[in-house]
Amino acid sequence: MSSPEQPGSNPQDWQSPYSPPPTYPYGDGQYPYAEGQYGYEQPQPAQPYGGYYGPPYGYAPQPQGPKTHAIVALVISCILAVSCYVSLGGIAGAILSGIALGKADTQPQQARTLLKWTWISIGANVVLLMLGIGAAIVYYANGGR
């Protein structure tokens, strides 16, 4: 009667005959000191997004569309609307940005146009405020009563 074959001192002998062949860190069993010039491996091309490791954790960044822009414009317009000085531009901006927020998903191009007019109305009112402050400074600097 013959005894089953015992593994030898070589670790390669310890593997099952059904296990996959060993893998080498640098491809086909060659090590980098045997490749390339001056004993190192040539650089490999970069992996595409996600590459070897897969996609990153969490959510992918969403593009900044007209909806985010409309929310920002609405918040700023509401703050300006309750102020004493830029209230007209703030009210007009709040109305326009509210309409743009409603159209951001269905009609993004029209929402962008409304948002452009929102910022124009706010900007025009701020410019008028600055001109009024400048006129008041000039009036009082010249001793106006």
C-alpha cells in the first residue's frame, strides 16, 4: 500500500492542484529590476476615473444647474427685499428667482434667462443706491441744507 504524497519543504508544493496559478505583482513573473533602463519599470499610463479600484464612496458631485443658482438668487433677493435700501431690487429679484426656481427642471433655458434678469435688477438697484449715497455725500460736503 502506498502512502499519499506529503508536501515538501517548498511552499509551491503545499498548494492544491486545483488552486489557480500564483500571480506576480508585476505581470508575468518578471520583476521590475529585470525590466526597463537602469533597473526600474517604465511608468504605466494612468487609470481612467474609478480605474482599478472602482467608483469613490458617497455621491458623485452634481452639476450646478439653474436650480441651485435660483435658490441662491432667491435667498439673496429675500435678504435684500427686507432691507430698507435695496427693497425694490430685492422684491423684483425674489419674484423672478421664484419663477425661475419653478421652471428650473422643466425649462432650464428660460430659468437661466429669468436668473439673468434677477441679477440685473439687483445690480441696478445697488448701483442706484451707491449713486444716492454719493449724491448725499456731495450734498452734505458742500454745506447743503
